[in-house]
Amino acid sequence: MNDRNQHFLDIAHGEQSLVDSDPQETAEWRDALLSLVDAVGRDRAHFILDMLATLGQHPSIGWKPLRGTPYVNTIPVDRQPHFPGDLAMEERLGSIVRWNALAMVVRANKAYGELGGHIASYASAADLFEVGFNHFFRARTDSFGGDLVFYQAHSAPGVYARAFLEGRLEERDLAHYRQEITANKAGARGLCSYPHPWLMPDFWQFPTGSMGIGPISSIYQARFMRYLQHRGLLNTEGRKVWGVFGDGEMDEPESMSALTLAARERLDNLVWVVNCNLQRLDGPVRGNGRIMDELEELFAGAGWNVIKLAWGSDWDGLFARDTIGALIQAFSNTVDGQFQTFAAKDGRYNREHFFGQNEALASLAQGLTDEQIDRLKRGGHDLVKIYAAYDAATRHRGQPTVILAQTKKGFGMGDAGQGKMTTHQQKKLDRDDLISFRNRFQLPLTDEQTEALHFFKPAEDSDEMRYLHARREALGGYVPSRSIKAPPLKVPALADYARFAIEADGKEMSTTMGFVRMLSNLLRDKTLAPRLVPIVADEARTFGMANLFKQIGIYSSVGQHYEPEDIGSILSYREALDGQILEEGISEAGAISSWVAAATSYSVHGLPMLPFYIYYSMFGFQRIGDLIWAAADQRARGFLLGATAGRTTLGGEGLQHQDGGSLVTASMVPNCRAYDPAFAGEFAVILDHGMRSMLENQEDVFFYVTLMNENYPQPSLPEGAAEGIIRGLYLYGASQLAEAGEKVRLVGSGAILREVIAAADLLSHDWNIEAEIWSATSFSELAREARAVERWNRLNPEEEPRQSYVGCALSGETPVIVATDYVRAWPQLIAPYVDARLTVLGTDGFGRSDTRSALRSFFEVDRHHIVLAALESLARSGRINPTLCKEAIERYGIAVDPKAPWEC
Ligand SMILES: Cc1ncc(C[n+]2csc(CCOP(=O)(O)OP(=O)(O)O)c2C)c(N)n1
Ligand SMILES: [Mg+2]
């Protein structure tokens, strides 16, 4: 065997080189393959190799394929398409964008050192973005829905800098990067740090600032486009979802968790570009390994089409001359920590330490000057190679594609940053660094202009600007761009689908059952029905939704290729191409991402959809709170239903399942309207209000509503209760006394309202105390309004003070006792706005398994504790004899445990 063959064998087997017992035979096999490629082409060779691989994997042979490929470009030079752009022009434009992005960050930090910002990430990703902007990212037009693009968050400066050239942002806007509040006063547009649709609603579509959220969202957006297509709601054919993400970001569980879904669903409308600059914030992503190789194996294993883009065109000649595979061998021995050092060092160092490793390498570098070695580009900095990768990605069918693009972090920042450990946070450059950056990218700026960080924009009639606009015109317009308007959607009358709940008349059911019945009814409304998107994460049966399986079907991009075991049943598990339910399996992160895709469809596709994601409330805000926060940022509209809610209402399930906090977390999301209804009728009113707010009035809000699994008699709603239900509090009733006594106000929410009602009975029968019964559907809504009133009063000291709704409803001195199935912090949201003495009972502590009544007694939220709290409040305010409290403790057998429930 000659040297060359031995090298290829070594490479093929990585470090564990095999002994070749019959080189002659090996050569014959090898030649046979190569001549097959020559004679009939790659496709036939692939077929034969696939056939051999299948054969080889038979247990009798037991061959296992090697994973991964050499550290070179997947697309060989001879398969590169013609680059359709004006290369020099695009490079010039790219340089200008680079400069303005850098100047923007450095200027902001010169003015205010505290603002932060990033240069190095965009510096590494600039070419990846530019090729997208010039050739691939298509805008929405009247006749085409457009592509969806997820931009790596900390590369935002580059996206702003391009929008500036495009005339979509002004110089004064750039001068207010990260000064969103100051900008408004200066008549400029504040540019937010990262993509935030909430802050720039006509610009950014998708929030990506929290790592991992962009990747998972992009997968479910791509999948939702298929759902819309398959359900016949919208033609999404040909549209792509692009995501540019960081290599460090790939370590987030969210980034990785839906890879197999994307492959299983054959999402060839999805292209990820992972910017492998080999560094994250603190240091190398895989100092002692190679992230590109690791990701290649991971993605390929998950079923993605992987395109490695490791080296730029300058390397083509070197590879061509490298007949013995010395480069591939050297790369396979180099880890990323070392590649990073090579990026940080100059040509001379690289000649000595990379090309100097052996004679073969040294001879390859012989014709190159140090300067040329220094300028050897990695693949992700070469417009032609990037174009080739993107082009191949868009043509690939049947799989999502990931492009692993090798770059240098801080590319072009020279000694100030390129490849430096500290480059991620570098935001100050001194004069020399700026001048060398200008020289490096040949910017037409004087020394003075450079030092003064002048923004640069060529004249409107220059070739550059004409080219820039022409490219965008050809791609349908400018991106990123978010559409604000959506056609309103008519909501049916409440009585049409929820009369059974409003006039329940004591029928027994849980609020969850009430919801499912309302949903089933809404699914009969011609206008609304197709827009409803029920979403579950493997819990439909838990919530009594199995009847929907057959009725509306479970979405499946391939229909149903099996006979379901329960085919004869009316609840049969029916998967269908036009199925409506999104059954996501056990991935709350996936299910919420689906919900977001549906909840943003009004803007992303101009097609309002109404998603209902129903889940174990414990596995919502606590588990996937950051995804919900991002949903809020992107102005999602829909319903989140926290089912099996309430720490004592979900008996049996214990500590990990019993939720006492989600409403508190929900209350902190500014555009989330959180409710805890006790009755199906209350839920119906909230549902109606929510649908009208989001679908008819186009408000950028979403609703979080808890649902319980406890069956109890459901009352008809009192006349005129609707307004109070929406505002968060209404008078449900009052106990009647034969002779007048002391009085309290009892406020209950969720399932605990029933304990409150029972307590009112006990108070009147056992203690001759009158009680008003208030149902609190939302402490956060009450607090929100009261907060606004309080603020208005403070800022308008000379005006007649206003009164808050809750302050008014509970005005006077009558003691107020509130009981909830959540932690005390939830009702305490209203504490500052209630003048009367306020006692709050809640379920602070770890949950545990037992019956509802045992749990309510343990957490001290049952009727007896409510009575005791009422007596205590009256006693402390001197209205009754304190001995009554002791009497109550004895009468009801209340355990006086020295340890509080939250201590044990
Ligand atoms: C969830 C989350 N954790 C941490 C951060 C802070 N952070 C911002 S960028 C960054 C490093 C990103 O590295 P990489 O993904 O490789 O991107 P690069 O800048 O190298 O392109 C970190 C840790 C964040 N934004 N989100
Ligand atoms: Mg990185």
C-alpha cells in the first residue's frame, strides 16, 4: 500500500488505525469504488455503499459505521454552485455593516460604560448574515408569506447596522443603541439590546436573547407551518425558517431537545446555521474536543442533513496540492482550544505551529507569505462557500439542514479581540485597534473619522446602495420585519357554547370538565373552529379530553399507518393529516413552543389562531417559565390552562405535582392575565373575555387560567357577576342571620372558595357572625388596577383621589379573610389596597400526598381554619371576646402543631 492509501485509511479510522492484512485487496476495493464514481456518478456509488452498509450491519457481519466525517467542507469545490452576486460589492457592503455595528457598540460604551453590548459575536457571524440578507432571507409580500428568520441575539448590532444602510433606521437611532428610554426623549428610536418584539414591534419577530429559546422555537414554527398547510388553512409551501445560532448555545437543553422531532417531521423547510466560532463567553466551547465534529454526530444521529463549512476558498488550493491528506490528518489532531489559539495568533505563529508540524504541511505553506497565512479564511467567512452551503440547504429535501460554519470569534478585531479568551465582552477599542480594523476592511474613513467612530453610509445613488436595495427588492423587501396587523376574528356569543356553565344550577362537574365541554362546543362554530389549536403534552386523558381524539383528530404529518388498538371505540386514538390536536408527547418545552407558534400566527402569518395549551399547572411557569416570558415578549395571544391546579385540590400526587406558585409567577408577566376561577361559569366569562380581547380587539395579551379536577356542584352565576369576574372579584353571596351580629368578609379563590362558603355557614350557625362571600377570580388583575390607581393618585396630587376597584369593593372596617389554594403571596398582591384588617390563608410549603380534606386541614385553608381566622381577626380588633378563638380550636379539633406547614 502506498503512503496515500495508508493516510486515507488512518483518516477514515481516526486515531485507531487498523492493520491492513492485504493491501493489494484493499486497493482493489478502493479502486472499484473510485471507478464506479467516475463511471456512473455519486448517486450510484451512494446506492452501492448503502447496500453494502446494510449488508455489513447484519449481525453475522456485525459492522458498525464510523460516525462523523473529516474536518473539511461537506461540499467539495467541484460541486459549488456559481456565486450569483457581485463578490467585491458584497464584501464592501459587509465591511461597512461590520464597521457601523462596531462603532455603535463602542460609541455607546464610550458614552456610558454600563450599557454593554457585543462586537465579537457579530464580527464572527457577519458573513453568515450577509449572505442570508443578500441571497436567501425572503420578506413577506402580498403573494408570498416570507421566510422566518431567527437572529442570534447578541449579533443584533449587525442587524441594526444593516437596517441603517437600508434606510430603515436613522443615524440617531444607532446613536441610541441600548438607550431605549433616553432615545424617546431625543426623538430617536431606542434600539433594544437583543431581539425583542415587545420593544420593537414592527422590527423583531422572534426573541432569542435567552439561549436555547430561538432554536426550539424555530423548530416548532417550522412544524406549525406544516400544520397550517396540512389542515388546509394556509399555503406555506416553499417558505423557510432560518435560524442563526451560537455553538455555545447548542449546549442548552432546549436547543437539542426537539432535533429528532424536526427530523421525524421531515422539516426540510428548516435551516439552522450554527456559527462555530469555537468560543462561548468564558472560553472555548470544547477546548479539548471539536464542537463541529460533536455537533455533526449529534445532528446526523438525530436525522438531520449536516453541512460542514470548515474552510474558505483560500484553502482549496492547499487541499488540491495535499495529495497525502496531511491537512485532514493535522485537523483531526487539533482540538478547538488549539484552533482558537491559531485564530488569535498571526501568520508567522501559524506557519510555525500549524504548518510546522511536519514536512508535508510545511511544504504546503511554502508558497505563502505570513500575511497570506494570516488571511486564510475559515469557511464561515467566505461568501462563496457560505452561498454554496445555503444553496444546498435550501435544495435539500426530506430533512432539516444544519450548517456548521467554522468562524473566528472577533474576526477582524486583530489584537484587540480575534480569538481572544476575553473577546465576547470586548466593547472598547483604542485608536490603533480602530485604525487597523479600518485598514483590514478597507473602509473609506479618514483617521479622524475612524477615531471619532463615524457611522458610514455610502451615498444613496452609489453602486453599493443601489446593489443593496436591489438585492432586498429581489427578495421581497426588508427583514427583519414584524407585521402588527391581523384580521379580527368573530367570537360566538357566550350563551352559544357555555350556557350549561353559566346556568349550571348545581350540576356537578369540575372546571376542567367545563372547559373541555366549552371547547367541544366551540369546535362546532364554523368561523372559529378551524382556528382553535388544542395542545397537550401527553395529558389529554388526564384532563378528560380523549373524546376529542376521534372528533377532531391528532395532527400527524403522515396520517395513521396503523390500526389503533381501540379502533372500535368512540374515543379511538385517531391520527390524521388534518388532525387538529397537537399531541406533543412529554415535552412541555415543545408543547409551549407549539403554543407560541400558534399564538403568534396572527402576526407571523397574518392568520389568527387560538391555541389552548392545557397542562399540569406545576409543569408550566415553574418548568418552562422562560419560554412563557419569551412568548409574552413576542406578543403571543392564546390560552394557557394550568390544570390539576391547586396545592390541596390535586390530592394524592404530592410534592412534585402540587402547584402553589404558578399564579404568582404569572402575575409577574406584564401582559399575562392570570385567573383562578372557582366555577365553570366564571371560567366561561373569562374565556369569552379573553377571546374578545385577543381576537376581536387585537390586544397583545394572553390568558393563564387554572383548572381543577375536583367535582362539585356548580352554581348558576349571580346576575351581573360578569364584570366582577373579569376584574377579579365579585360578591357571590352572604350568610343570613336571624339576629344581627358581628360581620366579616370572606374572600376565596379557586376550589377553596367552597371552603369559604362552608365557613360562612359555620360562622353564622356556630358563632352568630355574618359573612359576605366574595369570589376572587384574579388577585393579579385586582392588584394591577389598584397599582395604576395608586400611581395616578401619586402623580396627580391636586386631583380628587381615585379609588381602586378592590379598595372600593372591600372598603370599610369589616375584617377581610382571604383563603387560597396557592401561596399567600398571591392574595397578598392586594394587601396594600385594602384598608380593613386583612388575614391571608394559603398553602405555603411543600405539598404531599393525601386526600383533599386532609391536605386542606394540614395547610390550614379548610373551613375550620377560615372560621378561626375570622374569629381571631374580630377578636384582635376588639369586636368579640378572644376566648371564642380557643373555643373554636377545641370545637373543631384544630391541631395546634408547633410546626407550620411550610416548616415540615
Ligand atoms: C439562557 C442564557 N444563559 C446565558 C446567557 C448569557 N450569554 C449570552 S451570549 C453567551 C455566550 C454565547 O456563546 P455562543 O452561543 O457560542 O455565541 P457566540 O457569541 O460565540 O457566537 C452567554 C453565556 C444567555 N443570554 N442566555
Ligand atoms: Mg460561539
